[in-house]
Amino acid sequence: MTFSAVVVAAGSGSRAGGAKQWRLLGGVPVVRRSVKALLDAGAHPVVVCIPQGADAEAERALAGLEGWIAVTGGADRAASVRAGLAALPAAPEDRPILVHDAARPLLGATVIDALLAALEAADAAAPVLPVPDSLGRDDAGRVGETVVRDGLLRIQTPQAARLGPLVAALDAWTGPVAPTDETEALRSAGLTVIHVPGDARLMKLTHPEDFAMAEALLASTERRVTRVGHGYDVHRWGPGGAVWLCGVEIPHDRSLVGHSDADAGLHALTDAILGALADGDIGDHFPPSDPRWKGAASDAFLAHARDLARARGGRIVHADVTLICERPKVKPHRQAMRERIAAVLDLPLHAVSVKATTTEGLGFTGRDEGLAAMATATLDLPE
């Protein structure tokens, strides 16, 4: 069945400690998991509602995926959904639409298939779960009146309806506050919303502790492997007054010669990540013959390798660079180098190592003819 989707990712995530849609879950941005699940199920297009000014974050989180478009969301969920629906390319009124919370990233094909099947005989559908816990009202910090839970449902997303009726229902809403979700607006408009079995893994990431639970769920369901890649790079010395090493410019009486900025440390680390991905080397992705990369900053190469890892559902967990040279002295700049690498790879500082050594006067580095760098990168990847 041909269908489209709207992913709501325009919130601030204040209860989760910040913009949760961009946070990593199992090494993958939360929003990417939601969008990819819908794309894999056949949604076209997937409209992603994002905060104003967050285009760069969306591009980075969804790099490598095709079939999605971004639109600025609204002040509340309903406004964001309206913006998402308005951004859909021309589509028939009966086009099935799935509206999903980005913050429910563990979406499986079973729920999507059930929702689309339900639309064959109903106006709309939503996945639900029973309420297993006892319920009570808060009485000024005490447990108050017990609420009977018989017949109560936990409503999840995606929520499914056809384009025309969904737009009409949202436009017709006259409640004192915005509807909490699409089912409320649809029922208010007189449409029938049936339910299909939900999935406990479709938990909504609302509080910081929810991420720990989701990580545990992923660990129990995804088969993953650890891969280690190795990189090596060499550049000779030439005229100049500074050298770039591991993303830091160091004043020096010479410069390294190369098509880009000749940052041997970042080149070696980029190759290490590509090696762990078994995805060629830096020359395959950034050929020296291409004038676009003349004088280019090498942190762009490293960011590209990072994005390739994310696109594979992987995460970089550790980076280790060794610089081999007689000069310049690396130690005074080592902390800045670690910080720059950590920033590009979105790693904590304790997961980045930069070291330096000499060759005791031996070889081309010992003769101070050039500089060499070795690097290893450790990645956690889907099997």
C-alpha cells in the first residue's frame, strides 16, 4: 500500500534533559531510527517536523537516508502535524498517513503493517497496550482515590488515518487546548478510530532514565559486533609557517605538503574508521585529483566517516592517534587535539587518545623529512 508519514520531532525535550530527537540511542540518533523504520516499510515521503533553525541537526542525523523532507514544526503537536501534512507533495485525499513520535524510536514493521491493514476497514487506527499498573490520583503528595483501570488503554504511535479526513479533523478542532494526539481530533470529528496491538518496545523517551531502558532493549534484540580499523598516513615537510595536526593549527617553521590541509593525524583516523566499516580509504571518498578538496580542512573528512558509521547504524566508541615526528612538540597541543577530535566524532573526551613519539633519529621521520601518523578506531556495528 502506498502511504506517507509525518514524524513529529519539533519538541525541546526538556524533561529528557535536552533535544532528545538528536541524542544517540545505540549509536544512532533517535529521530533516525524512527524515520528509517518508516522508510524501510515503504513510506514516501516521510516529512520530519523539526524545531526552527535545526536544519543542520536534521541533515546530520538523517545523512544517507533518501525519501525524507524537513519542515519547521509548530508550537504544539497538532500545529507540527498540520505543518507536516501541508508539506506533503500533492497526494490524493485517501492517501494513508502515519503520524509518529520521533521519541518512539523502536518502531517495528509489525505495528506499521497492522495499522495499514486496519485502514482498509476503518477511518483511523492506533496501536494500544493495556494498563497493567494500579492507578490512583495524586492527593497533595499522597496516594489518593484509586482509578479503575478496566477498559483503559495506553495509546502509542504511529497513528493512522487518510489524508483528507485527518486534515479536516485537525482543522475542525475547537477544544480549549490543542488535542493531545490525532486520535482525539479524529474522534471529535466523528470518525471511528480502532486499535491494533501495540508494542512495549514503542515506549516514548520522555525522561533521562528512559534512555537507559531503551538501550537495554536494544542490547537484547540487536545483534552487534565490535570492529577495529587501522589507518596510516605520511606527509613530507615543505615551506610554510604552521602545521595542522589532529584539527589544531600549530605554529612551525614548515608546513606539511598535501592536496588538503595535510593533517596526517585526521587522515589516519579517517582511514581507521573507513577500515572498520570496510568502506575503502580516504582517497576513494576524497580523491586528490578533485579540486574541491584542495586546501580542505581535514575535519570534514573525519565528519564524513562519522556520518557513514551512523548511516550503518553504528557508533564510534574509541579513537587513538599516534603522531610520529621529531618536531613540532605535540604535548603542549595534545589536549586541544583530543578536544577537537571528540567534538567532531561526538565522543566523550575520555574516549579519545592522542600520543606522540619519535623514531630516535631513524628513518625519514628521524631525518625530519616528514611526519607520519597511525590511528585505530573502535566501532560498535550491527552484525
